[in-house]
Amino acid sequence: MMNDSDPGAPTPFENLTAGYTKIKRQYQQVLDRWTPFMLHRWLASAGLLVVFFLRIVLAQGWYIVCYAHAIYLLNLLLAFLQPKFDPSLRDDLLADETEEGGDVGSPLPSQRDDEFRPFVRRLPEWQFWLSSTRATLIAIFCTTSEVFDVPVYWPILVVYFFVLFALTMRRQIQHMIKYKYVPFDVGRKTRYGGK
């Protein structure tokens, strides 16, 4: 009798797992190579976004996909602009502890000897780029199927998106002013140790 199964041979599931691990490693290597090239990454993403918008305009369809994509990008932008540790939540916690009789100092630096706390984003730039690029690729892929081409009156979606954008950005800017933080590097960076 011939025995086809070799006890040392990998199973089909192990082969599939090994192939998936290899693809995942190669994908991560490509991402790691792209990390230092911020301008090039964002230009490539902007190019994909232009391709997506041209697809929407020229095909005269998939407005729901475009609207969902825009809302997702707005959510990513808001997470990018917000601090990782929200000062308004700290104020609420301080108020609760003060009402309970606890004595807690302010979490924000108030004197010259307090330590400097740099702005830490809730969503880092790398994750913002990666998520927006993936979303744009998925949106382009969705425009290849008629299933996602739902007939809607698109001007209402456009107006609603701009109203939503204006209201959320107004609220975000008010939050920035109230808690005195700027999510961008403004001005010239100081270099130490050089001439």
C-alpha cells in the first residue's frame, strides 16, 4: 500500500498561513520604506483622491460612496486635530473630584516650573495617511460595482456635507481656542548643536 501522507509535510492550512504571513511581512516592508517620505505619500494619496473624484464626476454616479468617503475623511481629520488626552475630559474629572472633596491640581502647566507637555495627536500622521489612503482605494473599488450606485439627489448630500464640515470645524476651533493648543508646528524649528 502506498501512503500519500508524509508526517513531516505541511498541511494545506499551514501552507496558507505561511503564505499569508509572507504577504503580510512584504506589505509591512513596503510601508516601512514609505514612512520617511511624507510629502510623496500625501501627493500619492491626493492623486488617488483626484482619480476617485474624476471617476465620480465622469460616471455621474456613486454619490453615496463619495458622501460616505467624505464623512470618513472628515472623522479622520477631526481625530488628527484633537489631542490624545482631551483637556475637557480632564476638567470634568477635576470637577467631579473637587465635588467629592478631593484636592487635585490642574493637569495643564500653570507655572514656570511645570514641565513642558508637547501636543500629542489622537491620530498620528502616519495612521491618518494610511487610513485615508486605504479608504480611497476601497472607495475606488466600490465604484466598479453597480450595487453601490444608489440613485440619490446629490446636491443635498453636498450641502449637508459642507454644513456638517463647517459646524464640526467651528466646534473644533473653539475647543482649540478654549484650551490653548495648536495642532500644527508653526514657525521656524530651532536646531541645537549646529551653527
